[in-house]
Amino acid sequence: MLLRLINQQAKTNKNITNIVVSLTNIGDVGNQIKSLGISVYTLNLRSVFYIPVIFTQLYFLLRRLNPDIVQTWMYHSDFLGGLAARLSGCRRVIWGIRTTDIKFGGSFPTLLIRWFCARLSNVVPDAIICVGFKAKRLHESIGYQSNRMTVIPNGYDFSSLNIDAISTKSLRLALGIKKGALIVGTLGRFNPVKDQLNFVRAAGLIAARNQNVQFIMVGRGCDYVNRELMSWIKATGYADRFQLLGERQDTTVYLSIMDVFVLSSRTEGFPNALVEAMAIERACVSTMVGDVDRILGRCGIIVPPEDNEALAKGIDELLNVSCDQRIRYGCAARKRVTERYSIHKCSDRYIELYNNLMQKI
């Protein structure tokens, strides 16, 4: 999302100069940002024991750069970046909340930083951007200052999210998918919050009653060397019906071969994979996490999280309708997200906030 936002601003707002600071290393996204001509600094934070050193480096970097606005993206950068910005003299600070991950809050240091952020939220940031309305409500409930919070959903360049029929057909052939087979798939890194176990168990229930369905899993860690995932799949008794494709760069073409896309997560902030699947007109089933009800609406099936029987029932509902009905679901889904979540609208909201902050001081 940061890459998309910076790219949009670079193309349409020449009066804005972005500089990116990564607390850790540059990573793939950092390299893509750098390729746009954006300056990217890395601080190589490796553990909590390095925080004092990294904080000092960040403080002096901000003193030297002297930005008009410091915008931080997630908990650790909110805490370290926000404090360093204030101490360095920056008078305009924007925090970012990208998750609804309260119940599954991560490591103890992350929970501790979030606790400090809640207590500092009335003095450090001028504004707090939440990725969704549920994220806003949940963080208000743990002490974040509500009158500084605003919701700006993710934005997407829908011109780059289109179905290439030739590539889709070629991929199905390359994967050995039989003509007429129905493909149910999911996309996301292997992680407890993504709840791939929920997907696998639901798939096992479907496989037992429908011989014409195959399952694909795409994402970092969703591969055959993942012993934990393989044990779940073998336990279904239908391991031959699964294909594990691992991390892929061109996710759009992999989404396009799915007849039904499934988001099986137990928590999300604003699920990119769901929006991308909707944008290429896939029929979708999702657990009720984050702002899914606002994103998907009645253009797909929404089920409770951590309930593989409900998930299987929702998938069955889309598998059992006609192909034309699935197409209608997909068309309605694309119309919904393209009207609501364009990168143009998203960028305009950020710029409006920047301008408001610049006028206050």
C-alpha cells in the first residue's frame, strides 16, 4: 500500500517529495520504491536490544532531513518514529494503524509498544490514520485517542488488475487442471492470522462430497516443504486435490484461475487479496474480519472466522450455483471495489490531510 501511495503521488503531485525510512532492511518493496527515484534509508534494526542505537540514528537523520511531515506506518514506527520526530523538532506527525490484530496481538514487545502508543496517542501524533473502521473501533477500545483518528481505506490501481484470458488458460494447462474442474483457492503468506488450517479443513469437507473440485494455495510458505501445512492436507485424505504454489510475483494471474477465492483469516486490517480477487471478478467467500462487510457487502459470501464448517458451506454455496451466477457475483464485486477503493481517491484523502496539517501551524 505504501508503494502504491508513493507511486500515485509521484505521478500526480509534483509538489510532494517523499522520503522513506525503513527501521529494518530495504526488502523487495523498498527496492521497488527506490526504483521510482525515491530516497530510501535503512536502519537495520535486528532486535529490541538495538532500539537505543536505532532511535539515536533516526533522531539525527530526521534532524538532517527536516521534513514538513513525518508519517509512520505501523506500531514500531509509530512509537520510535513519532518520538524521534517530536524530539527532532518536527511539529506534524501522522501515525498509521494497519491492523485489527488485538486478540492475536503478536509478540510481547509488540504488545508493549502498542500499549505505550495508546498512552502517547494524545500527545505525539496530530492525526492517526486507520486502515478500516473496525481497526479504529478496536484501537479506541484499548485507549487510543479517538478524536485524532480518521479512516482512510487502502487504494488500488485497478488498471493493473485485469484478467488476461490467454495467461489464465495457459496457467491452468501448466498446472494440469482438467477441463471443467472447479478451482477453489486462497492467497496469503503462511501465518496463524491467515488461518490456512481453516481453509484446509473446509477444503477437506468439500472434497469429500464433490469430486470435481481442486484446491490451490498461493503465498510465502504455502509450499510442499512446509511440514505443518502438509500434515494438515494429508489429514483430509485428499492430498492429491491440493496444489501448493508458494510465493508468486504475478498474483493476479493465479487469482484468475480460481472459480472461487477464499479468505480464511482469523484477523485482518484491510485484506488486499480479497480486493484484488474482487477486482478481477472472482466469486469470493470470506470470514468476517476487519472491514470485510464493507468491502464485500452482498457481492459474495461472508462467514464467521475459525469455523471450517461454515466456511465449507459458504464455498459450497458458490460452487453449486451456475457459472453465470458466479460471473454475476464477480462483476458486482469488481463494480463495488472500483467505485470505492481507487488509489486516486485514497491519495486525495492523504493529501487533504497533509494540507490541513500544514495550515494549522
